[in-house]
Amino acid sequence: MKFVILPLLIAIAGCASKPQPHIVFEPPFPTPAIEPVTSVRHPEVVRAYHLGRRVDSRQPDLMHEGHPIYRVEAHSSWNLKPGLPTAIEVSPLNPPPSVAYAPPPTNDVVLAELKRQKDATERVMWEAHQLAKSYDELQKVLHDVRAVAKDHVTLKGLILHSDRRVTQMQEEMKKLTAGPPAATPEPPVNEPNPTPARE
């Protein structure tokens, strides 16, 4: 038993020898942040989904109020696509630029989309101008139609009034041309013979 314990103690003592020194590398000045980060790493994609009210499947007496949930659709990963190397300027007097003031990235696809959007906006503005002109013309036509309808109603009333007057005048003309009514002889009245008076 002594022979087994003794080598075990020697092995344990050998492992507990000098500790390795811990080397920490600290640069003399802070390193700048890599801009843009997408040149070396793809960001993670988080999407929000809104859930409406629902009944808890485990406890039917509980209802959960509607709320958004957030799901990580894609985790961040290294960008392995070869491209232009990121220029890293290491200088304590030249800190990395702020992302808020950096110009937006542009390429042919973005420029083509911006041109397409500008053309669409100009076309919509032109059509809106044409529509406004058509609307003004329609308002003028409606105003003229209202005036014509009003004149039509007035003329119709005058024509009806004139027809009544013409009818009255015709009746009066008939009365005047007919003259006084002719006297018709009355048939003789048969008088009974007087009876002589008796004496």
C-alpha cells in the first residue's frame, strides 16, 4: 500500500509546482472600432411579432393580454465574403468616426433604386397636377350646367305662364267674336178663352 500512495503523492506534488504567469496584452492606446462592422461580421436579425389576447393552454382560467414578442431570426456571424480589406488607422489622435455622421453606403443598386423612386415621385406629381387641372375644368362645367338648369327651369315656368295667358286670350276672343246671344222667340203661350160673365 505504501508503494501505491508514495507515487501518487509525488505526482500530485509535481502538478502543484510553479504557477504559469498570466500574460495580458494591453495596447498602448485604444484600438479604433471597425467601421462598417458588416465588413467583418453580419449582425443578428431580430424580428418583432405581435400576439393578440389568448387563453393559456395549461390553465383555461387565465387569459394573456396582447403583447409583442421578439425572436432572433439569425444570429450574428463572421463575414467570410472576400472583399476590400477594412482600413484600420491606429492613432490615438484619430478616433474612429461616428456612425451617425458617416455617409450612407451607396452602390449601383441603391443609386438605381433612388432614381426609380425619383422618377415615380415626379410621375405622381405630374399626374396630381393633371388631376387638379381636370378637377378645375369639371367644376367649371358643373357651374355652367347648374346655370343652364336654372335657366331651363325659369324658361319652362315662363312658357307655362305664357300658355295660360294665350288660352285665356283665346277664350276672350271667342266671347268677343260670338257677340251678344241672339234672342230666341219664345213660343206663344196658349191663353184660355175668357168665359162671359153671367147676368
